Amino acid sequence: MVKSIIKMINLYIFNETSPGSVYGIGTYIKELINALKDSNIRICVVHLRSKREDMEIICMDSINHWYIPDSTSTNKSLNKNCQNELYYRNVCYLLKLHINEKNKLIFHLNFMHTRLFAEELRKAFSCKIVHVVHYIGWCFSLFGNNTHFRTLLQRGGNSIKDLVIKRNFIEEKKLCNFVDNVICLSEYTKELLHSIYEINSSKLHVVYNGLSNTIADLNNKNILRKQFLISYDTPVILFVGRLDNAKGLQYLLRAFRIVLETLPKCRLFVVGNGIYDIFFKECEDIWASITFTGRIEKLKLHELYSISDIGVLPSFNEQCSYVAIEMMMHGLPMIASTSTGLCEMIEDGISGLHIPVVEFSDKAEIDISLLAEKMLFLLQNPDERKRMGNNARKRYEKLYSLNVFRKNMLNFYNRLYAPEFGAHSGGGRISVSE
């Protein structure tokens, strides 16, 4: 425990206008703000590369949001790194003009490509710089295949894809080595950064994501099912996520086809946006059993959580999935892949079931027959579903609730300026929940 609490910390959380929402960064920042309300921390959110013409400062719910527009430079003689360096230097100049309280500054970064920005912040301020690993570049292109990644680093490769992966790896490694502390969203990522990226374990800290309990007062399951034109005895499977191959939806659709042979009345709901055409081809002849909803509002999503029997997350790349947390919040038993951070979120046989990701030297796959078998087991065993669903809800309350997230993040931030918390503090998991 911290012996002395800092009276007031000035925290600047950096967002960026980019596809970052697909990594859950937008949700993370929203929940972090919720978690830190009425604390000893003064918060400001800085939105980089804003589409606004001029810098704007807007106060929302007592939190200042600074919008700093993207560079308008048309100097084509500068390469991308030089342009980024110039942009970040100008951002730091603006920050120096607008940051009045410069004591106990913490700059909280959320994107892996911001090493140059971190260096400019260090030049401009006496501060602590924290980076949160929401994603790792190579996990997208290699489907989280650790075996393939290690082989590529050892043996090299000359393809454009290989060169990009190695370049991004070097940049990610430089960033994590440069900042004061790195927050990992899973034990898996902490071990990966230590063993492969060679980041000193003293600066690596595991803090799981947290999510507000947003379950609304919904009608009971049977009433909701009538609204969706689904009978009470129809088995319902739910998938939530982006429609791309990295989420493993193609394996779920193939396994669902097998499930229909035993449970022909079964329904599958697929919630999310993406490349539909790829997956429509997988649904040939079983279209009537699958509903693609696209992206839907939260209340409707919570209704789908409530009417579903099981959730399936066959993703190849997750750090600390908000979808998994939402399913746990709703007491929905899950079948989840063993990829990256997802494996440790669900306890196999306790709060759900694992479906192994099989790694080869050049690809990663999921056994659709085994996935179908596990889906059928849960669908045909209501007592097991209820037991695992209850355990999933308990796990949410223990590890992933907003209250737990608040305690863990306050503990982390307060310790940053404590004398015993520094380069020799030993790292580890910041948790007061266990």
C-alpha cells in the first residue's frame, strides 16, 4: 500500500483521431475518466490530429478536452518521421502554453506509434510518461501467432510484410523502453514484452480493463425473445466484434453449420461492422439461421446479451476484451479462444470453455469440429450454462468492474510519485481486488 497519497496529480490522457476505437481505446478513455471521478487527480483529455480547424478547449462533465488539429503542412520534402516529429514538437509547444500547473505531471499515452511524441514530452516537461499497450502491431498481421513472430525475428524475412513487422517491432520496443512505466492489459502481454521485447520487468505493470455496470432494467428473457420473434426454446449464440478474419468469425460460422445438424432451430446473432461479403459466402444455405445486425446501440446489444444462451469469442488477437467483460457482466457463459490475453480472462470449465488456437510456423487455426462440440455441450446442458454464467458474473465483479479498475488505477498513479515506486520497484500486477 502507498504510505503517502499525493494531494493532486495532473493527468493528461492522449487520444488520437484514428481507427483507434477498434482497439477499444475510445472505451478505455471513457471508462478511465469514469473511474477517476471525484479522486485526487485532475484530468485533461488531449485529442491529437483533430479534424477541427483550430485548437479548441471544451469542458464536458467537468473534464477539459483539448482538440489539437492535424498538421496542415504541404512540405512534401519531409518524410513521414520528420513530419511527425515537427507535429509533436508543435503540440508540446502548445501544451507548454496551456498547462498552468506543471507539478506532478503524468502523460498517459495510448498508441504504439508515439515514440517521437514521448521524446518531445520529455524534452519539454518534468513529468512521468505512461504507456498502455492496447494492441501490438504484429498480432494483427500474424493473427497473434507467437511462434510465427519468434521465427520471423530469428530467421528474418525479406517480404514487405516481414520488413514492416520488424520495423514496427523496433519502434514498439523503443517506445516501451523510453517511457517510465508500461501498463499491460494481460499477463500474456507483460511476459511477451519482457521476454521478446526485452523490456525491464520493473516498468511493466498489469492492470486489467474495467467496465461500468450498465445493465439496464430489461424485461425478462422470454418477453425479450418475443420482441425478437424468437421462441423460448430456441438456442441462441452471440458473436460481437469486428467482421474481419482476425476475430475468427469464419471458424464460428463453419462450426455453427455443424451445430445446426444437431440443433436445426439454433440461431446465431453476429453484431458488428466490417467486410460482410467474405462471411456471407460462409453462410450459404444457412442464411435463415444467422442474423447480421451491423453495429447497434448499447441498449439493443444488452438485450441480445440477455436473450442469448452462450457467447463465442474465437478471436486471434485480444488484450483485455471489452466484449468478454460485457458478457461476463451479463452472466453469459463463453467459449473463447486461447489467443493472447483472452485465455486468462475466461477460466476453462469454470466461467466458460477454451477453444485452443493451433499455431503453425506460418499460420494459426481453430478446430471447427472441436468448437462445434463445445458449443453443443453448453447448449445442451443448461445446468452447466447456469453454473458457468454465474461464475462469469462473479469474475466480472472481482476483476473487471469499474470499482476494481478505479482502485487499481488510483493505486498506480499515486505510486508514480512515491519514492519507493520507480526503476527498482519490481513491476508486477497493480491489483487490490484479490
